Amino acid sequence: MNKFNKIAGLLTTATGSLLATSATQANEATEEWDVDVAVLVYSEPDRVSALEPAISAKKTYDDESVLNLKLVLDSLTGASHNGATATDSAQTFTRPSGNGSYSAQTNETPLDDTFRDTRVSFSAGYEMPVDRLNRVIFGANVSNEYDFFSMSGSATWLKDINQRNTTLSAGVSVEYDTIKPVGGFADPLSEMLGNDQASNKEDTTDNRVMSELLLGITQVVDRNTLMQFNYGFALSDGYHNDPYKIISVVDDTTGETVAPTTSTLAGRYLYENRPDTRNKQSLYGKVKRFVSGDVVDVSYRYMWDDWDVVSHTLDFRYRFNLTNNQYIEPHVRYYSQQAAEFYRHSITESEANTQSYGDYLSADYRLGDMIGTTLGLKWGFVTPGGHKSSVRLEYYQQTGDSNPDDAIGIQQSQNLYPDVDAYIFQYNYEF
Amino acid sequence: MKNLLLVALVVSTVTGCSQMGVKPWERDILAREDMALQSDPMDAAFDDHIYFSKEASSGGQSFGGGGCGCN
């Protein structure tokens, strides 16, 4: 390499350095909108399907402030497990609206097939420099669906220290949710009534407020390595039930679903009840490393809460940069969850009659002991027109204890935690 | 015990951080788009919403709220 080339190389490096003013800033000011459109298809065979188009636009101003706007539509249809267990006879349930019913055949996991919703979500973020070493990011989000409305706001302070090799961050967020279930609110732990009976539900709204704190450190380790650590604390207060979930009451000896006391349905099912507060904490760590032209991205999250949910999430991505315009990125995610203390696949009749199960009860499979595994592959490329695009395909599987030790009688031959499989397809296009 | 671990982690991280880093002219690789901490924000937002709806955990890297998950 001659002297001229060496100098040119150094200048290129220095230019790149000056443009990246901190460990986490990589884009130069363009004063133009960068637009990213995407569509995601999510499909659980025989269960929920979702179609989500999204568009985001980003503008970086001369003063290094950045404006982000994003709109997401989410159309959901399909069937969802209502919480009741499979049993050795056919079961009938009342639809959430109270109009009509749906059934589960013998030995079949009960799925409520009336699930249908459309969500519209709009979010905005504005990042602005305070001075040479300090920035602040404001965020706002509004989301609406048929039975749920949510709005939130956040503010995050970022401070660069240690020659901008370390960035400290502190953020707060407040979210206010309004819940208005289809058919109204049933009394927690009350029986699901038949659709021929007068509704015992109250047609009103309820709320939930969630306050979050997120503290973080981002550190440049060396020329090829970046790492991040976060601590998160979230306090949620208000309505936490899933108003559509129920739990089966089964015979103490045979394990068969028992007859109700007041309902005209064949089986006895109680609406779930969760605590009205939840206190969550999380530790999060991430490492990104440039390896011979490729990029490794590894993260781990440890989360725990006062419902006794404890989870570990390990995420690994390896981006093979095939050329300057093309990459392939395999993705593996492993998630392990300990059940909430009030999670039960079902309760016995004597427990139901004496209410010895405690104050709270849920058979929502998402609160049970669970392993979630994701395998994915992403292909990124530049279109002939010079625009970045990518295609992503992922497979997600949830597994739980399908034959738990506390299964009674006929429950021992039932699948009390069926696997959930999902396929995710996404296409991105930037211009 | 968890709080003690947390304090130990923060102290060791902050102490260790002052020993690490690069000079301003060594940031060429770190300035690459694919080396951004969140290089695919659209993917991350989709994933956050999916896993928030299917699991009992959320947040960690960013704020964890944002949705009903009643399905």
C-alpha cells in the first residue's frame, strides 16, 4: 500500500468516527425522511392468525435531533384456548358476547373460535441533543382495539462519558390502559352461565396504569465490541384479568368436569381472577461483536415478578455479510418461564366449594410453566433500485407440561398443555 | 440476594467500563449500521408484540408495555 492509500484510509476512518458521535449513534444527518414499510404474517395453525402492515418514518435534522413516527395495523382472527381442560366428553361454552355458544369435542382442547380484532397503533419518538454529551428521547404511543385502548408516554436521558465510550441512560414511562371486554366483565371466580340465561356480566370499562423505570449502561469494549446492560422495574396497578379466560372444575377422584351449580351449561367453569397489582423487574445484557466482516448479536434477559413468574430469555443472531449488499442472519431464541403462583390447569370440586384455592386463579396457558423456542432465518438484500429489503421466516413453539403430576383420573390421559406452533413471515422495504 | 447481585453487577460494570473503550478515530466499525445496538427496530417491535402476547414477560431492552394480549 502506498503512502497516499494509507492517508486515504486514515481519513475514511476518521470521517466515520466523527459521524458516529457516540457509542450508539450511527446515522449522519440527512434532513430527509427514511421510510421503512413492513408486513408481518403470524399464523398458528388451527388457532390465531394475524396480518400486520407497518410503516415507520425517520428524519434526522441538522442539529442531530431525530424524529420517528410509526403506524401499525394489526388484524387478528382465529381461535384461542379459553383455559378449560380437555375431557372425555364434548363441552359447550358461551361466547364472550353471550350470543350463542361454541363447542369442544371429546378429548379436544377448548378453543374460543370467535376471536377477532383490529388494532391500530401510532407511536412517535423525538430524540434531541441537550449539549455535546447529553441527549433526551421523548416517546408517545396510542393504541386502540375493539376491547382495549392504551396510551403511554416516556422520557429517557442519555449521557455520554468516558470519551463517549460509555453511555448512561435513565428512562421513565407511564402507560394508561382502558379495558372494555366484549359482553362485559364477569364477576371474578363466578360461573360461566349458559347463553339462555340472563347475563351476569357488567357492561362497563376498567383501567390499568403501568409505570416503568429503565436504567442502562452501554459500553464500547473495543473497536469490534459493544455491550449493554439494563435494569428495568415496572409497577402495574389495575385490572389484570383476561376477561375471556375460564378454568375447569373437576371431580376430586375421576377428574371429569363436574356439573355447575347455577349455570345451564353441562360443565362448571369459573372466570379467572388475577391480582390487581404486578411488580416486575428485569436484568438485560447484550453483546454485539464484529467478527471477520460478520456481526454476532447475543442477549440475555432475566425477569421476575411478584406473581412468582421467573423467566430466562436467550437470544442469538449471527449476521453473515455475504457481500456489501446482501446478508443472511440465522436466529435462535430460547425462553423458559416458571408459572405464576396462581396458575392451575384446573381445580377440584371440593376446592371450588370451599374456595381453598386462594384469592387468585388462572388457567391461562401463558402463565404456566413453559418453554418457548424460536428458529429463524433472515435474508437481507438491496433491490435493483438500490433500496434495502429483507425477508424473515421464523418458527416459534411453546411447550409445557402436558401430563402434570397433579392430573386426576381421566386427566392423566388428556393433554393438559398442548403445544402451540406459530409461523412468522415478514417483509421489509426501506426507501 | 437479587438486590445484592444487582448492586455488584452495576459497581463492577461501572468500574470496568473506565478501563475499556476506543479512541475517536477507531470507531469506524462501531459506526456501521449493522453494529447499532438495535439494528432492526421494525423486527424488534414486531417480536416484542408477539412475545408480549404469548408469554408472561416483556421489556428488558426497552419499555415493556403496549397492548392487551387478551387472546
